Amino acid sequence: MPVQAQPDVRSSGSMERTRNDSSMEFGQNAAAASAATATPWGNKESPNNEDDSNGEDDGDNTTPAKVTDPLAPRLANNERVLVVSVTERHRETWGQKAEFLLAVIGFAVDLGNVWRFPYICYQNGGGAFLVPYCIFLIFGGLPLFYMELALGQFHRCGCISIWKRICPALKGVGYAICLIDIYMGMYYNTIIGWAVYYLFASFTAKLPWTSCDNAWNTQNCMPVTSENFTELATSPAKEFFERRVLESYKSNGLDFMGPVKPTLALCVFGVFVLVYFSLWKGVRSAGKVVWVTALAPYVVLIILLVRGVSLPGADEGIKYYLTPEWHKLKNSKVWIDAASQIFFSLGPGFGTLLALSSYNKFNNNCYRDALITSSINCLTSFLAGFVIFSVLGYMANVQKTSIDKVGLEGPGLVFIVYPEAIATMSGSVFWSIIFFLMLITLGLDSTFGGLEAMITALCDEYPRAIGRRRELFVLLLLAFIFLCALPTMTYGGVVLVNFLNVYGPGLAILFVVFVEAAGVFWFYGVDRFSADVEQMLGAKPGIFWRICWTYISPVFLLTIFIFSILGYKEMLGEEFYYPPWSIQVGWAVTCSSVLCIPMYMIYKFFFASKGKCQERLQQSFKPDASCGSAVPGQQGTSV
């Protein structure tokens, strides 16, 4: 079994006291008469944990049996013995350390590593862009990445329950993250569905986007290899994506999106089925799946890299990708793009890192894990740049044009430009199949992570109502998200996908993570957080990490958030038209998750706290003492 679920340890008190080094004494006066012997967070039950209750009813005048232990409390004749039963619910853990690492890498390495980083890199100075990128990785992204892994591993719970132990008033952060994950699931799985559509379309003798003699082609269609190809002409790959896969010409954007396209809905439904059977058993099922979904993209990337660099014109593409333009570093936009790219690439704040690390063993070296996984993520983005630009150089050579006129950002790069290049290669069917398999596995890993964050959070917060019925809950949750995602599968769904990408997680997550960082570093305190890390790893984080957590990382997040708000129109792009009413709806979507934070703070202060104003503030912003300790072996470790 890849995951070993810890057995429940049940012990009950009796009239005789059981000696054990790890026993916990219940009762504070002469009425107490029982102790429980349990080894919290252990793999084996203690040999002394049998139920030693005699099972007989005690009358009011019953005298307890003589206690031979000199440390046992003395009871009066008329006092009754209170029998206390304690249940320690132990959290399942990853079957192997590699499963956790692969899950984190799979979540961090997503479609954005392939379609966004290469474009952002060459647009902002090529090799010069790596300077601000690495600076923000070291001082901004990596400290936040490390923080979330350490938080999840120490407190061993999801993004909702964890706030009871940190700052109860900020529990709304957890609910905001869950709502953001729903928005992300509504459109991200649809993009994977596009890749599934392409995959099935590739199983033919000739790729359907190779020529212009198909029923969906227009008079403007012209192969890119034609000498008469102009800017007014459209390529077969572009028309296949827009007129065959999406059929967007049948809609009028968000004003009239048209009906759901059945074939596309079927592809997306297949994605949801794969997601369900990967998540329904928790880390027991996800730990097996990540061996395929996390490793397969690297195999394909290496194959595509070898093929790409062998194409004519590939060297020019790579030069274009890496040649530094140092003067662009004077432009503030380059630095903002670098900060945004490293943040969205590593993915702190989505609750995924908290959820995945919460299934680690308590003493796992999360510091080393943070360094390894974040480095692999950034190196993967860099590697993907070689794969993409070697092919862009080849396409520029074929079309006898410059590379900047070939490349596209976002979905257009992987659904139009790259398939276009594949169609001109020998063995195009094979290259198409493995390329879209890579896109599917890249996307599945990320959607696993986002949904698991929400599932773990809700199962931990509501263990009786949801946690005990995980399989049914996951089924109902995915069915709900699929129904909500149906508009993205209409003829105008591509506009809604871009819309949700900006107004769903794009803006809100930046504010949510800023509040999360403020709650941990300023309310909970860097010193207390560092002490928690020391209990796990045996050493307190160095001065560099403490300075980053206290000052640099929160400022890093606030800066990105402010500039993103100011440049939201640029995030939407100019490819699609958004009517005025849709902008208002978009801000409402953004506020729906952000408002979870102040609304819960109001609820906590006025309705869930007691006493005077100062007492209510203390109950709201200081860790809840009733949660107990998160340290193994201390009372209150059950999560």
C-alpha cells in the first residue's frame, strides 16, 4: 500500500490507574480517576491500551476498589468514578517521500510553464529577464513556498482549520481559497478538455489541421508553407482551433455564447472522470497517479527538445530566446512581470501546498523539499523555453519571417503555433500525440492540486459531515463544478475561460495570499513560526528567512497586487471584446472570494466571541487554545 493509514488508538479509564510514560491524566480534582495510554502519531498501539473497564454499573453508594498505586487520587465513599474515553484520529501519510515531491512538482509545473514563461522571457529582454526572475524567486517566491510547506506539515490540516491555530479571525482566508479553487476548476479543466480533443483528432493518417480542404475551412485559409501567405491569410491550424474545436464563430462573445458543444463537453467530462478517480481516495490514489502525470511531461519535453534543436532555424529561435537586452531592465513592467510570473508559477496561496504537506511525517525536511521543488519548477520553465523557441525559429525559417511575427502567448501558442509546426514535420502524427499527452498530464497535475486543497480543507473542517464520506463528497463536488463549467464549453466559451482566468483567481489570489502572509508573519509572529519549524527540523530558520518573512515577502505580494489591479485591462488582453456589463460582473466575481475575509472577521468578533471588546479581540486574533498542541506526543494532536 502506498499510504499507511494510522490505526485509531482507543483507551478507556477504569478504577485502576495504568502506568505509562505517555499517559494523559484526566480530571483536576478528587473526581478524576482515569488515565489513557496512547502513543499519538505512532504506527503501533501501546500494549497497555486495552479497555480495562469492568462493565458493571456503579450505584450511588458503591465504594471503588482499592487502588494500589500510591500516586492515584483518593476517593470518598460517595464519589463516583468518571470514565473517560479518548479517541486519537491519526492522519494518513504519503506512502513514499517521492510521491509528495512529485505531487508538489506536478502542481507547480503546469501549462503556464510551457505557454507563458517563454513568451514573457523573450518579451522582457530574453536572458536579461532571468535577472529579476531569479531575484524575485529568492526573496519573494521561495520564502512563501517554504512557509506553506512548513505550515501544512506542522499543523497537519487544510487551509480552513489551520487558522484556529494561527489567527482565528482570518479563517475567511480558507473559505476564500476554496471559492477561488472552484473558479479555477471551472475553466482550467476546460483547457485540458481542448487538449483531449486534439489528442483524439491526432489519431488519423493525416493531421486535420494540415490542409485547407476541410468542411470548416474558409476562403482565407492558406498553408503557412505557401509563398503567398500574408497577414490577411489564416493558417489551417488556426482555423481548426477556432472553427472546429471551439466553433467560436457561432457566438457573439459574452453577449451570446450559444449552446454547449457536445463533443467538447464529452472531452471535459472525461477529464473530470480522471480527476475523480485520482482524488477519491485521497493521497492513497493521488500518490499512485503522480508517478505518471508528474514524470511523463519531462520525458516528452526531452524528446521534443531533441527533435526541436535538430530543425532548421532552431538556433535562431534559441538566440532570440536568450539574447539579453539589458536596457529593458530599466522598464518597471519587466520587474512586475517577473514578480507575477514567479508567484503564479510556484503557486503559493491556492491551499495546495498546505494540503499536500499536511500528509507528511512531522519531522520531514520541508526546507530541503522547498529548495528542490521550487528549483525544479523554475528549471522546467527554462527548459520549456528551449522546446518552444527552437520550434518558433523553425517556423520563422519556413515562413521566411521574423520570430516575433510567429509567436503567440497563452493558448494560441500550444493550440495553434506548435501544432502548426508539428504538421510540417515528418512523423507529425506521433509528435502531435505525445505533445498533447504532455499538455494533458501537465494540466491534470495542477487541477489535482487545486481540488485537493479544497477537499482537504473541507474534510478537515467538517470531519463528521464530509470527512467520513470523502468519496461521495468528491463526486458531488466535481459534479457541481462540471455543471458550473458548462458555459465554458459553449461556442463562446473561450472568452469566458479568459474572463475567469483574470477575475477568478488572477486578481483575488494576490490579495488573499497577502492576508495569509500577514496573518502568519505579523499576527502569529515570525518568532513563533520559526520555533515551530525548529521543532520539526531541529534548527531555527536563518536570519535571511526571518527577514524575508517579516518584511520582503509581504511587500512583494502587496506590490504585485497593486500593479495587477492597475493593469487588469492588460491582463484581459485585446483578443476578445468584453462588454461593459461583463467588467462589473468580473469585479463581483473577484469580490465574492475576497469578501470572505472581512465577513468572517465580523462574524468572529460579534457572534463567535464572548466578553468585552478587548477579550473579543484576543479571542479573534490569538491562536485558539482549545486546539491544543500540534507537536506529536502532546495533548491535542489529533487533526
